[in-house]
Amino acid sequence: MASTWTEMGPDYWNKTSSWAPGLGRLDAVEVDPNNLNHILVGSPEGGVWKTTDGGTTWKSLTDGLAYMKIGDVSIDPTNPNTYYIGTLGAGMLKSTDGGVTLTQINSGFTTSSSIRKIIVDKTNNNNVLMATSGGVYRSTNGGSSWTKSSSTSVYDIEFKPGDPTVVYTCGTGFYRSTNSGATFTTVTGFQYSSAMRLAVTAANPSVVYVVQCNGSVFGAVYKSTNSGQSFTTQVTGNSANGTNYFGYSPNGTDNSGQGSYNIDITVSPTDEN
């Protein structure tokens, strides 16, 4: 069934400086899996915002605070009043009262790192992992303290659906854990040494997708059917045949793009294809 979309804006901007002032982007979106009207969003420059009515109204959780540069937000899947908020250079914040109060929980990691992705184990909400510019950090006590699992800069991290002992993370390489994120090993077989993002699906927990750039342009999409142990290439970027999906040409035939900056992938939770 086709979806119906209605544009909500913004449809204007005030040119005060630079190239697009006033158009704040949202890089982080988290939907409560138990209440689809409960959503958190985070902005690299505009703090954290919350809605409990599906986006009709929004409330800022960070106005007046120093924590305005946000890398990611996460809602505890077993306790909707617990939030984890990762900043870009000011550490991690946690709330246990739905965002009314925010507390720094920085024990054990370098706060100058940019926090790019936070995941919470839905079978054990004390097990929390984050992907950062300084590596992977893991907490086994709900964020009270952190230990470094890997020193490699990473962008993305996911649990294997239904089996949180298996964890995947990626930066310019792909890494796999079989001990809930305590340690990681490198998985080889990718074409480029450029940025990646990954996606998993409950439709088939053994499937992992990875998208990778090749410098500034689209590189390739890969698929694993053995829980990230090995991958096969699904499509390789080539402007000659219209597969530079990161470019500005509507038919994919240019050699432009923003590579590691504008890159992501997701998979249907009900259809692995």
C-alpha cells in the first residue's frame, strides 16, 4: 500500500550568514518500540527534542544547557523513561525520568570523542554499547561506568536480532563480537577503505547489510547471510552505468557526492530483501 506524505516544512529561511543558516538538521531519531507516539530526536547543533503525540507537538529537553551538540539518542526498550543521550564532545547523558533531568555518565571514556550510535540490549538493559570516534565503549551497569572494547573509530553498531551476544560495528572496516561487545574481531572482504554503515533485520537475524562509500562517491552494498562472518557484493558503484547513488545527478551518472557524510542503510523488519 502506498503511503501518503504531507510536507511539514521548513519552507523558508532567513539568509543571515553562510549557505543555509537556520535550517538545523536532525541526525538522530529514536522511536519507542512500545509506543510509536513517543519519539526523541537529536540535532548536531540544536539539542534534544521529545514528542509523546507522534510529532504533533515537541518539547526541548536541553534548552539552557551546555549540551546542544548531539550525536545520538536512545530509549531503553524495557523502560521508556530511561534515555541515553550521546554528545559530540561532551560525553554521555542519562535520564531516568523521561528527560526531566539529565545526568552525565562519563566514567571510563574520553568525553572529547563524538558519540555516533548508542544501543541498549532489550534482554538486559544494563548492557549498553556506543560507537564513537574514539572506539567502542561498553557498560554492563546501565552506564554507571564504561570500558573500551575497541580503539578503532566507528560510526555504527547493532546487536544481532534475537541474540545480543553477537554485535556488529563498522567505521572504515567491519568488526564482529561474539561476547556481547566485550571484544571485536575484524571481518575482511570489502572493496574499499572508506566509511561504512550497517543494517540488520528481524525478518532474518542471520542477515547483515553494509553500505560503503568509495571516497566521496558510492562504493558498494554487501550482504551477509551468516551473521556477519563473510559478505558478498550486491552492487558496485559505477557512474557509467548510473549507480553512483551518493551523487547529485538524478540518474546516478556523476562523480560527485559527500561519501562518509551522507550515508546510511536500513532494511525492512519484515522482509530481508
